[in-house]
Amino acid sequence: MSSALRKAVITPPVERPVSIAGLAERLGVPRQRIYNLVRRGQIKAEPLSGTLIVQPEEATRLIEAAIRVDTRKGTRLVFDFI
């Protein structure tokens, strides 16, 4: 069995729409990781004035699904999507 330790990511609640960059910063991951999740359909984002935004409900769902996993090579952020 793996010795990985799962830790929930705790951030303040999302109350307004957030940009891809803002969501990535909040989670501590590169923007490209969020764009890849949008492209795969795992995150719903909407175009607004030439950029993509994530509605508060969707951002909260993503944040609640984020889990930090400690591995031998370091900490990794994974998402426990339903």
C-alpha cells in the first residue's frame, strides 16, 4: 500500500466569478493545468471579454475536490471528481 498522505486543500469560499489565472493561483497550480481540465470538460468555464471565467459554484466544486497528496517525490495536487 502506498505511503501517500491525503490532505484537503482549504481556501476561502469563492463569492464572485474567477479567472483561470485566479483559480490556478488559489489552488497553487500552473494555469495550463486548469486550461487542460477545461479542455477535457472536467471544469465548466465561460467566455467573457476575451477570457475564460469560472462561476463561483464551479470554482467551489473544484476547490472542494482538490486534495494534496504527499509522495516520495513531493506534494501533488489531485482532484477527486465525482
